[in-house]
Amino acid sequence: MFRITLLCFLLASCSSVVADPAENLPAAPYLSAVAVDLKKVAAEAHLAEPVEVSEPIRANPISSSPWLICLRSGTSEESKRLAYSAFFTTKYVSSRYSVIVDHCEEQVFHPLASPGSAAAQVKGRTTPANRAAGH
């Protein structure tokens, strides 16, 4: 009887419930709110104008930052092949050349609007969640 009870406790301890990490995610950054940071990233990466960006997307689960925005130069087809990733939590964290797990090559890009412009404010209201919902 003791062995059965011990076996039940051991099995129960192995089947602990892990909380979904998506529950604690900060909201995706608004493009209008991070446009200044994106301009700085583009300048540091020496991306030629016009700079194009994607909407915020979920970063790879192994990343310490939950959101990323892909950037690239729109000057030529060749420059569009080289993307840069900017990582965000509730604020800008870091940036680097994009790698396969970032999925930047799958994103739809649009011009990076100047901070404070009407285009930046309109684009800044679009998030992955409300885009999927058709808003």
C-alpha cells in the first residue's frame, strides 16, 4: 500500500502544470511610440533611406524580449534581402542582424513614417492582434 501511495505522489509531482508564458506578455509596441528608436536602429545599422519596417511580431520564445520589429532598406531589391531586428519589451532593448528564427523574410514591410507624423500615428495603432481581428 505504501508503494502505491508513493508511486501516486511521484507521478503527481511529475505532472505539474506550467503557466502559459504568453499570459505575462507586455502589449505589442505601437509603431508611433517606437518610431524614434527605430530611426536610431536604422542609423546605427547604416540602413539607407527609405527605411521599411514590419508590424511588431512575437520574438522566438528563447529570446529575452517578447516582441521584435524587422527593418530593412528599401533602396534596391538587394538591400531588401538584408533585414535587421529590433527587440522590445515595454521599451527598446536591443537590435541585431535578423536570423532565420526571427522570420523577417516572411513579413510585409511598409515605409517607416517620421515620428509624430499622421502616417506614424495611423500605422502606430495597428497591432498584430487587431490586424488579425480585422480592425
